[in-house]
Amino acid sequence: MPRMTQPLPYLHGYPEHLLARVRQLIARDELAGYLQSRYPDPHDIQSDRALFDYLNSLRQRHLRHAPPLARVRYDNTLDVLHNALGLHTRASRVHGGQLKARQEIRIASLFREAPAEFLRMIAVHELAHCREREHNKAFYQLCEHMLPGYAQVEFDCRLYLTARDLRASTST
């Protein structure tokens, strides 16, 4: 299959004019360079403990009244193709006559090597689920509040995943 007509699974639902521009970047082999020029900075958050501290600092800055995070970790098992870049779970149980809620966030391990902005985007997305469960207007407004330009960074992260898949398919 020619590279020009390859499906773009991470960009499903975006307008055709944007997809055409992405296909042009792919055809000219410029997608990776475009992303590298926009997002040159890596991050140093490699351990689960550092990830917990990072998300907790974001939570304290933007969601002070949200319940504390019980656990945060990188996860090798999240299926990126099925839109599971991160996962926010809640578990409630009775403890001593009180209802206790535990919140856990898992982030796909590929974000260990991703640019810093993409890690922040996925962290903001999962933290927003502490307040808004559904992907509704209020959810995306909260994401935009915590990370101005959130929608662009999310789109570029999808481009990053596309470029990553293209790189993997050409190296095999």
C-alpha cells in the first residue's frame, strides 16, 4: 500500500482538510521533522515515583479539592491503538464505616520517551477525569484550563503516534 493512502487510525474523526495536510507531510517524509521542531524537549520523568510526584503537583495546582491520588504508574499493557494512552480508575470501598475512594492513574509506557508536552497532555487528560468523568464540553474546558493549547497538543500527540507507527513499519 503506498504511504499516501495509508489509514490514519489515530486521526479518525478529524476533518479531511487536516488529514490531507498530514498525508502530504507523510508523503514528503516530513512528519517526524515537523514534530521534532515543534517539540524538541524530552522530559526526565522515568520512574513511577517521579510520575506520581509530577501528577500530584499538577493536581495540587489545578484541582486542589480533588481526592488524592492513590497510585500513578507507567503501564506497558495499555493498548495505544484503542485510544488507551492513559487510564483513570476509581475504586470505592467501606473502611471503618466510611466510604473511601481510591484514584489510580496509569499512563502508557511509550510516554517515557515522548516529548514533555505529550506527557503533560496525557497527565492533564487523566487528571481532568477526577472532576469530569465524561468527555464532554466541561471536560475539555478543564483540560484547556490546565494546559492552554490542549487541543493542539492532543492533535500533535496523535501525529506523534502516527509517525511512531510509520517509523516502526519501515524499520521491520
